[in-house]
Amino acid sequence: MRLINQQLSPPVATALKFAPFVLLILVYLLGSAARLAENPNDKLLPALSSIAAAVDLMAFTPDRRTGDYLLWSDTWSSLKRLSAGLGISTVLALMIGIGVGTLPFLRALLVPFVNFISMVPPLALLPILFISLGLGETSKIALIVIGVAPIMIRDLAQTVLALPREQIVKAETLSASSWLIAVRIVLPQVMPRLLSSLRLQLGPAFLFLIAAEAISADSGLGYRIFLVRRYLSMDVIFPYVAWITFLAASADFAIDRLRRRLFPWSELEGGR
């Protein structure tokens, strides 16, 4: 039997899913044990007990200066920025993407500009944003929007252009206006793709968020990571990185579930 036609049993499939994670943990434990045996004060690969103590300090012990639980206050600060940036990007992608995909004059006007903006490295604009918009929340949110929105706009516009032209023609024969066609024909069909595009941009959005917080912030997950790095506090950095990964994976899962619940028919497009 060819490998391409191999069918995995549920137990084997489950074991394979968890195997890379188990291997990663095992490699870390072996590396940590080896380094600590050579140097008990080594900070590069701290023991799990040290990581657990750091998690307790950051998440469950009030800060002596502010009284806040640092992990949760950092998470709240970061999620506010991320939600604002992704929310603005989603609205822009929906409005401009549908407009560009349905109206020829908007396509001629905006496609070259959007394509150009999408090629600009967002992190290269960070100093410009800090200088022009200040060091507050606006520049951080703007970085996320600049990094995410153009890609989502291009993706959504291509989805609109790929819709069967026959649907537009049939709607026009029934005297539907351009606005009605956009709302009743185009919008329902591109909404699943909008959510999928949002999922794909979660990783870049977190990257831009962490970069902005690392340079100029007084709270946030990225701020905390780059604050403690000067002390080589890997016992804090590792849990923060794991927590950021968990937040991104949870958001990805939640958006996918939302798409399936709101648009169950979209599963048929992928042959599932």
C-alpha cells in the first residue's frame, strides 16, 4: 500500500499528535539536567521547579510595588492592544476588500496602493510610528493594523473576484443594485474567508505587538519579556512565551469554531 493512501487508526493518530510535544519536553528536561549538573547556577535551561516558582511569583503573588498580579495585568494590556489592532484590520478588510472586489473604479484606485503597502516591512515603520504618533497605545495599534490589514484586504478582494460571475448576472437581471449585490450576494460568501484570514494573521499580529511593547511600553507580555532578559530570567521568559503561544492557539481555535458555527456550509468548500 502506498504511504499516501495509508489510513491511521485513532489511537495512532492521537499518539502522533502528542509525540512532538513529548519529545520537546524530554529534550528540555535532559538538557536542563545536564547543564544544571555541570553548573547548578545555570540560567539558560532552568529546572521545572524554578519555572514553577516563577509562575507562582508572576501569576499568583501581588507585586510589591503595584499590588497587581503581573502576568494577568500584562496579559490584559497586550490583549487590549491586539484586539483593537485586529478589530480595526478586520473592519478595513471587510469594507475595502468587498469594495475593491466588486467595484472596478475602486479596484483601479486602491489595488496598486494596497499592494505597495503590503510589501513594506511593518517593523521598519516602527520608529516612524513612534515619532509621529508618540509612544502611547496609538502607535502600537497602528503597527498591527499596518502589518495585518493590507494582507487581509488582498485576500478578501481575491475571494470576491473568485465568486462565480453568474451570481452577479442573475442578481442584476432581478434589478438588484450594487449595494444589494454586495450585501446579499458577496458579503455572506466572503465572511467565512474573512474569519480564516483573521486566523492566519494572528501570528504576525502577535509578532508586531511583542515588538512594539519591547521597545516602548510599561506593561504587556512583550514588555515583561524584554524587561527580565537583562537579568537572564529564563524561568520567567519561558512561561511567558508558552502563555503567548497558548493565547494565540486559543484565539485560533475560537475563531475556527466561530466560523464553523456561523457558516457550517463553508466546510463543504474544503471537501470536509
